[in-house]
Amino acid sequence: MQAAIKQAKKSRKEGGIPIGSVLVKDGTIVGYGHNQRVQQNNPILHAEIDCLQNAGRVGNYAGTTLYSTLMPCYLCAGAVVQFKIARVVVGESKTFTGAPEFMESHGVEVIDLDLPECKDMMQAFIDEHPKLWNEDIGEL
């Protein structure tokens, strides 16, 4: 999770939304990513999508774990289900509830660590940039 938090901080430093993600296969991080919607002017470049893109073709995703600082939305949860990622570990789901039930209904193990560091980071961003956050989650 610390690697995902580092990615979230990187995004924030770049002027983006502070969400980070890493993909782990066989105990090794094979992909890093952070939300780049703002930086790349790309509405679907969420942290998890960036992470999967950066991981490249890893073959079989069975047994992989996706770490994300925030509960994945339906877009990212769809990618998790599509590639049969076994487990998703999230930093928090208080600032955004995301799609845990959707992933679980498709056999994905979802673990919410409820980390104050992740909640505080997201809440500070939401408080400072409510319009940008609402754009990110489709609430404008």
C-alpha cells in the first residue's frame, strides 16, 4: 500500500487527483499508476487504469492483487473483473464508496484497510477542489 500512497502523492504534486495504484504478481510490483485525468486531459486515466497500462501484458492475472488508495469506481472495477484480478486492497472508501459489491459479486476479494492517511489525503483534496473532484466522479 505504501507504493500506492507514493503514487497518489506524485499525482497530487503534479496537480492531479491524489489516487495511486500498484499491481502485484507473485510478490513483485509489476505496475505502478496514478490518476492522470488532469495531467493528460484524459477522462478515463484513473489510477487503476494507468497502473494496468503501465504493467503491460502480464499474461494471466489470476493470483494478482491490485492496491489502490481509494475504492475503485465502476470503470476500474470493470477492468478488475474483466482481467480476473483476484484481490483488491484499498486504502479507504469513506470519501468515495466505489464499487466493492460489484467486484465481490464477480468473485474478487475486496479488503478495505480504512487508512487515515488515505482518507485525510482525499478529504483535503476534495475540500480544496470540489469541482474537479465532482468532475472525476461524474457528479458535475
